[in-house]
Amino acid sequence: MTYCVGLMLDEGMVFLSDTRTNAGLDNISRYRKMFTWEVPGERAIVALTAGNLAITQAVMSTLQEAIDNPETEPGDCILSAPSMFRVAELMGEAMQKVQHKYQDTLEQRKESSSASIMVGGQRKGGAQRLFLVYAAGNFIEATEDTPYLQIGEHKYGKPILDRVITPETPIADGVKAALLSMDSTLRSNLSVGMPLDLAVLPEGSCHFSEHRRIDAEDAGFKALSDAWSQALREAFADMPDEHCAPDC
């Protein structure tokens, strides 16, 4: 299992992913689930992956082969695609290709080929956009009404995003909300684990202002987690009893 979140704010975009991969209780590994591409000043793209690891790795390799091949047509490469919509289409086409190749064999072995990819970013002269690509290759886009997307084990981290995130949320608060969303997931689901990968893309810059790995020993993340736990305990203790019905 995994947990990845992407926020699309007026000030920019925030992406966060864990690195734990499970193939049973006794087979836990770390694999990168965040992939980034940057042509400074021209475009910056982030892809977050969840689901069958072999499927998502094959999709990422397919996209990278197109980048590395000098004969690839401009519209068939994510680093020269004319729009972020076309980038999402290329992700979907790569997903369809890989699913077509492996899905039947995996199903015969009673293994799931389910996978999803979140892709977002911005190209020079275009708006920042955020998409969620499904296993079938189709996709949806984040909007002002829903300015964030999640993949993987999302239910534990969703409440804080629903309460805090709007397009007007400052990007610094967006980073904080994404980290607390991840912290809630880490505490409630052992299939999601450290370290974390964080990327921050200010609007209009086409350059990552922050792109780093957060280890389990990271003092800043630990302080944020401890402060959030303390704040929740204090808020719970301060809740009035009068809101309960007489027989509650």
C-alpha cells in the first residue's frame, strides 16, 4: 500500500509520497514513488504512483525511454508535449500499453494489475494542472472545487485536507497540511511508511523550490507530528460535554 497527495493552490503545487511497498507482512521494502522532471524555466512535472509496483515502474520506464530516444516526436514526450493535458494523455497511453501487456497474465495468477498515477506540474505559458490517471488510462483533473488529489491509503489523511485546503491556502500551509495528512496516515496504517518524498512547485516558476527526502529521524517532521498530537489532545480535553444528549 502507499499514500500520495498532491495539492493545487493559487501559490503553487505541493506533492508528498511515502516509500513503503508491501507484498505480505514479511516482505516490506522501500521504493521511490515520486518521479520528477524539470527543464528550469520551461516546465516541471511530478508523477506519484500507487498500486502494482511492476506496472507503475514499467509505465515510468516507458515514459523515460521516450525522453531518451532522440527520434521521439515532440508530442509523444512529456518534456516536449504542448500542454499538461497532453502529458496526462501520455501517462494514460503508457498505462494502457503496460496494462495490455501484463493484465491477463497477472489475472491468471490471481494477482491485481491495479495501479494509478497522479501527475501534475506546469509548462511555461500554461496553467498549473493536476491529474489522476487510472489503470484503464483514463483520467480526471483537480479543480477549484477539489484542489487536491490522493492515491493509495487516503482515508486517514483526508479529513484535515477537507477542513483546511482551499485554492487560497498559502503554499507554506499547504506543505504543513500535506505533512500532517501523511502523519495521520502513518499512525493509522502500517502499510504506509517513512521516508517521505516532498516536492514544492511555486506557481509560474517551472522550478522546484523544495525537493527533498524526509527520513524517520527528521527533527522538523517529528516536531510537527508531536505538536499536532498535543494540539489534538488539548482540543479534545476542551470540548464541552453539553453537546451530548442526556443519554449519551
